[in-house]
Amino acid sequence: MLIYKLFRDAEWQDLQSNGETIGAPIDVADGFVHFSDAKQVQTTAELYFSDVENLWLAAVDPVPLGDDLKWEESRGGALFPHLFRKLRMDDVKWCVALPLGPSGHEFPKDLK
């Protein structure tokens, strides 16, 4: 199982350039890096990134994050993964662009 982080283009470029990030402004304000699981990430995109072009989807294996990753109750009582340290580029397994189509962002068909 993987967890997913949505990045605006500048945020993704920043992670690539610096090798680590404390995340987007909402992550900084909340004190952790927000992630979603495969069932949650499309709704997260719809709620918070619906009109964002040049959106990126980064996949992260949660196991190596160890105790820095906590599953906490959030939207609708669901548990969401929150990372309580900087996200490092070497944490990212893969990252793909999410084109903005007429019905929203186009996600890979094989998210797990």
C-alpha cells in the first residue's frame, strides 16, 4: 500500500530542488505533511485542488516513515496519514502529473 501527496507545480519543483519539504502552506500551518490513501486522494483533489493546473501526484511507501507517520481522524471521521517530519525526495517512490480534464484531474487507473 502507498500513500499519496498532491503538489502544486511550484511545491513539487521545490522538493526536487531542495531534496526535502515541510509541505504546502496548509501543512506548515497544521504542523505536519498531509497525505491521503488511494481511496481518499481523488476526493482530496476535488475538494482542495479542483481548479489547479499542473498538479502532481507523489506516491510514498508509508513503512519506512516509521513512527513519524500517524494515522489521524479527519474528514468524515476517516483516518488520514500525517507525516510529522519533512518529506524527503528519497521518500518518494514515483510522481506523475495529473492533467486537468473536463471532469477533474485524471488519475492513474491503478492506484492502490
